[in-house]
Amino acid sequence: MKKQPHFIKIKNFVPSKKMGQNFLTDDNIARSIVNLINVAEYDLVIEIGPGGGALTQYLIQFNRKVIAVELDKRLAEQLRHKFSRYVNLQIINDDILEIDWIALTKPFKRVVLVSNLPYSISTPMILQFLKQDKVLIFYCMLQQELVDRLIAKPGTKNYGSISVLVQFYTTISKLLNVAPQSFTPCPKVESNVIVMNKLQQTFDEHWAKFIRQCFAYKRKTLVNNLKSIYPVHRIQHNLQKLNIVCTIRSEQLPIATLWELYLGLQK
């Protein structure tokens, strides 16, 4: 068995494949990530999946409140022991996808989200972020394949519902490339550190449902994807108003046009 990360002091610890545990072990990368974040600007830092504390050890140096949410009970207990002298750090042993965000962020005004996200929850966690009005910025490490989907443009193979939603609600920037050798166990994919800055729109569940339906089946036309929720004649009428052929596929349309179509179909 590959030697466990030096910062994990748990006897016979075996990383969980189910939890997608790949621990960042490159200290230079950890420092670089935290240096990208102006932690002093925020009242609260929420770290998702701190693992052995590779990022945590630097986040807590800024004398800002840090809440680290760790699903693995073994790691949560170790983190409490390892950083016990830091009064500004709170470790929560819970599932970040099930957490009460209102309770978590109250009474803080400026909240930043930071994570080396387990790949298994990357997309659900990004959607959670989009839904939180109070959390305006998210620094995260993701597998390169997902980042390519998040930044994809219309007409490309990676352009889909997550591309549209992320680009509609945020501005997204790639900050840092991270090689597989920076992790233990070593993943089979490259990773990217990105930042998503929230725009001011409040998340619209109806718009999100519309976009998911637009891209439900890649090989189908937009009309065929949407006909389960709108009458065909209504879809065709709104497409014609936008001078769009009725045989078009969703991946050919820019976000602004999809938004216009959505608004037209709500009337």
C-alpha cells in the first residue's frame, strides 16, 4: 500500500474511494492556492473537505473565522486535535451537501468558499454554491475535464447545462494547473484551481430546470428536448420570433439566446 500522507496521523488509515479522497501533499501548491485568496477580506472562510489540513494550516493564519466541513469522522477528529490551539477554527463533521447554509453563514457578511473538492461531489457542490445568495466567491480545485465543461463555449462538445448555469451566474477564471503527482493517492487526471465570482442574480430553479431539459439528450433537437414541458407549437413560435430554425440543438445556442427563449416561453 502506498504510504499515507505525512500529515495524516491515523493508524492504518486507508483513503476512501467512495468519498473520492485524494489528498493534496504538495506544500508549495497548498501555499500557492491560499496566496491566491485575499483571506483578510472576508469575515468567514468555509473550507469543504479539508482532509488532513493541507490548506487549513494556511487559511487559519489570517485570524479570520474558518469553518472546515469534513465528512470523514476520522479526519475530523484528527483536525480537531492537530489545530486545537486555533480558536478561529471550527471543525464540523457533516455532509456539506446536507448542511444548513443559513445557519452556517449567519451572522457573517462576506463569505468565501474554498475547497480541494472530492471529484464525486464536484458538480452538486458547484450547484449548491450557485444557490447561496450570501456566498459570493468560490476558490476550488477540480479535475480538468470538469473545468473544460464549466468554461465551454457554444458549439463545442463540452458545452452543456452546467456550462450555461455557471457562466450565467458567475465569472469563472482558471488560476493554477496541478499535476497528479501533487496528490496521494495519485489521481489519473490533471487538476485545475479556479475561482468563480458570483454575479448578483438570485438563483432561479425554473431557469435551471429549463436548461437541464434543453440539454437532457444531446442528440435530440431543442424542440424535442423541450416538448415534455411546453407545447411544440409554442416552442416553435418562440424560436421563429428569435429567427432560429426549429431543427437547432441546444449546444448551438449562446446563453443570452437561451435566456431570451426561456423568457418568451414563460409568457
